[in-house]
Amino acid sequence: MTRPFEFRFRVRYGECDAQAVVFNARYAEYVDIAVNEYIRTLFGDYRNLLNQDMDIQVVSLTINWKAPALFDDVLCATIVPGRLGNSSFSLKLGFVRFGTDLEVANADITYVLIAPSTGNKQVIPDSTRALLEAGAPGVLISHAGETVG
């Protein structure tokens, strides 16, 4: 079985709260950063979308917390395609602590495709739909500087 798209990053000190764990609001940022890497993997430079008069806007984000993440932890965000509609699509994310199976959080995010020139939603073109359906299985991007092995 092919592994899903994975983005690794390290928890920074300033992302933790007075309880010494990652502050809950930071997870929305983590979702955004991971999805940006995922979108870049699918479409190349984000300008490739904008140059086609396409952009995405968040319409829903649900986060479920399972365990705390701590300063200097390496988190692995996995992303798989979710529901694909006429003008919207969703992605499913999981966050685990690197080197373990400990699930820290999971999230579902839904985007609508818009035309920046008008601000109106638009139907997902067939070529874009194909990329979203396929996802990016097996791709690993790391910003963590972790030691493997």
C-alpha cells in the first residue's frame, strides 16, 4: 500500500502555550502549511492556479485533538483526498508524532474553487479534478531536519 502525502515539521517554542503544549489555535496554521505544500506538489507554484484564474478558499475546517504535541516534537502531517464536488473539495489530514504511531490530531478541511477575477465560485475543471482525485501518494516533504534511521 502506498503511503499518503506526508509533510514533516518541527514544533517551535513560540507555538506552545502556558501548559507547555502546542496551543490549539496553532493547528489551523499547521493545516494551512501542510495543505500549501500539498497544493504545491499537485500544481507546482501556486501562481499556476492564479494564472488560470483559479484560487481556493476555506469553507469548513474541523480539528480533533487526540494527544498533546510538545516543543521540538517533529510532527508528520498526512493528507489524502476527501470528497470532491462540483466546485468544492475536501482533504483529510492526520498528525502523528514522528517515529511513533501516536495520533496528535486529525482534521477535515473543505475548499471552494473561485475565480479571483470575479470572486465567484467555479466548477472544478477536468484537469484540476484529475489532480485532486489522484492526490500525491508517496510524496514526502520535510522541513523538520529530523534524523532518520
